Amino acid sequence: MDTALSNAKLNSKVLKKNKKTFLSDIKQNFYLYLLVLPGILYFIIFKYLPMVGIIVAFQNFNVVKGIFKSKFVGLKNFEYFFTSKDWLTVTWNTVYLNVLFLVTGLFFSIFIAIVLSEISSKYFKKVTQSIVILPNFISWTLVSMFVFALLSTDVGLVNTFLKAVGYLKEGQAINFYSNPTLWTGILIILKIWKGAGFGSVVYLAAIAGIDQEIYEAAKMDGASRLQCITKITLPQLRTTAVLLTLFGIGGIFHGDLGMIYAIVGDNPNLYDTTDVIDTYVFRMLRQMNDISMSTAIGLYQSFVGLVIVFITNWLAKKYDQDSAIF
């Protein structure tokens, strides 16, 4: 009994000693908090404060009356979206395209990182890395001009080339902008070209952090370069890959509006395979000028995305505790 009481008193003393007020912690680590202050302010101003606008999804929003005086209509704005024939199409396109972007982007980012890490010449490595990263800094608007120059029916380079090699006869042409089945592949290629090089930077950093003695020991045992990649590099990249995949899954319900709208625009011929939730909301906001319905669809996006993140994180935690976000 005496031992139990003494242990309880000791634990309480330890807790009191370790307990710090928030203000004292700020005082002790003032400069560290000062460093993170811009990031904290960014998230508060641009991420948390705008969440007040969620109430618009349940209102018949009137700009004159404002958020707090507009008429409350409950789930009426959601009914319009879920009773339309478009919600399944845009939801499927959003998830399908993002899954393809995520998988192909992961594969090619790791592939590029491994190829760059295997280049022995430092000069050639820096030049190659700069070239593969460069497309990330080109805007989608400029990319859309290149795409039109390539795929245009009349003067597009692709049709011109196919005619030159005899694949197409004179007067024939592939009308890319009226054939929706081709655009899933086109968008994937553009996404890889623009983002895979920049995405490889994280994996290059992870590869640089691998202990070189492991590779030296493997080579002494007769391992080839391919075996070093498959048996050492790829397993070491697993945690990073899973973590970045979890972050990517968090945005799986958010389509790339800048990319798809810049390249496809308001082309109804391609809606079957390219129209995602973001482009649908943007078009609704422009054509119908209905802020409430647009907000309702955006809330639906965010909620389902949050649920998917929790489910995926739970699965990742069961598979590998270190790979989970929380």
C-alpha cells in the first residue's frame, strides 16, 4: 500500500514538473514559433476562416443579405446535384482520372529518381534533372497551346506526321477534339510529362539518405546494379511512397481544374471522359451564377475526400505503422 502511494506521489510530481503552459513554451522557443508563424497564418486565413462559408451550401444565398441573413433551405442544393444525370459521370471521372494520375505519377517519379541516382557524371546528372523538372514551371495555359498545335485537325503536327508516313490519306484527319475516348490517355501523358520530374525530387532526397555502406556491402557480395535497386533502393523508398500516396489520396476527389479547363475548356464533346467535379462546379458558377449549389458540391467533395483519407490511413497503419500520417 505504501509503495503504491509513493509511486502515485512520484508520478504526480513528474507530471507537474513536465507540465508547461503554452505561453511559457512560446517564451522558451520564441524564435522557433516565429519561423512557423507565416505557415500558421496562411492556414488560418486561407484554410480555416473560409470554412465559415460552408453554411452557404445550406442556404439560398443572397449577396445583399450575406451569409448570416440568407434563407436556410436545408439539403435542397444537394438534391439538385444528386438528382441530375451528371453527378455520377463527374464523380467517376474525378476518381478515375486522379487514380490514374496518382499511380502513373508515383511509378514515373520513382523511375526518374532511380535513373538520375544511377548517373555517375555529376554534370550530366544536373543537366538531366533540370530538363525533367522544367515542365513543372510551365503553365497549363501555355501547355494547352502546345497541345492544340499538336492535335489540331487541320494543321496539327500529329495529323501532318501521320499523313507524311502514309497512315492517313490526303483529306483524312483524326479529330481529337471530338473523340472523348482518346483524352484519358492524353491527359495522363501530359500529367506525367509535367509533374513526374518534379515529383522525383522527394525520392531523390530519400535515395541520398540511404546508407552507402549497404550498397558497398551488397556489391562485395556480388550484387548487380539491378539487384541493388530492387533489393535495397525500392524497399527503402516504400515508406516515402506510401506517405506521398496518402497525401495524394487526400485530393483524389479534387480534379485538376487548371489543367483540364485550360486544355479541354467548354467542349461538350469531351465531357464524357474529362468533365470532373471542379470543372462542373466552375461551369455551374459561370452559367447559372448559383453560389449555393457550387458550395454544396464543393462540400460533398471535401467530405468524401476526408472519409477516403481516414480509411486509407487506417489501412496503411495496419500494413506499416511508420507509413501512416496519423
